[in-house]
Amino acid sequence: MSEKEQYQQKLQAQLDEWKAEIDKLKAKASDASADAKLEMEKQIETLEEKVKEGKEKLSELSEASDDSWEKLKGNISSTWDSIKSAFSDAASKFKKK
């Protein structure tokens, strides 16, 4: 397995983990009060947008040649950091609810 394939698998696993986390947050939001539910749903929507962005980056990576994928790696890492930050922010807000 190439380094590119290993990297893709790692990113896909992280996306799958984030999708599962969103499902947990949706369940938690459904049990929240009306005001809290609205705020939680906004956070979930933001997270879903971030995950969609991650999927797009993963798609770009899969389409990249073996020679050019390294150039995308930095951009993808930046996107992943942004997604991780969004999940961290959401997690801290959900704990307050």
C-alpha cells in the first residue's frame, strides 16, 4: 500500500469518526430544551459543513496523481485542523448544555 493510500485511509477513518460524533450530538440535541436545541442544531450544521469540506479534500486527494498528492497534503492538513477545531469548540459548547 502506498503512502498516499495509507494517508487516504487515515483521513477516511477520521471522517467516519466525525460522522458518528455528529450522530451522537444529534441525539443529545433532540433531548435538549428548545433554546439549547436551536444552538446545538446550529453547531451540528457547522460540523456537517466542515465534514463535507473534508470529504471534498479527500476526493481531491484521491484524484491527485501519486506525484502531485504531496502538494495537496499541506492544504488537507490545514482543513483537518480546522475541522478538529470546530469539533473541539462544539464539544465544549455541548458539555455546557
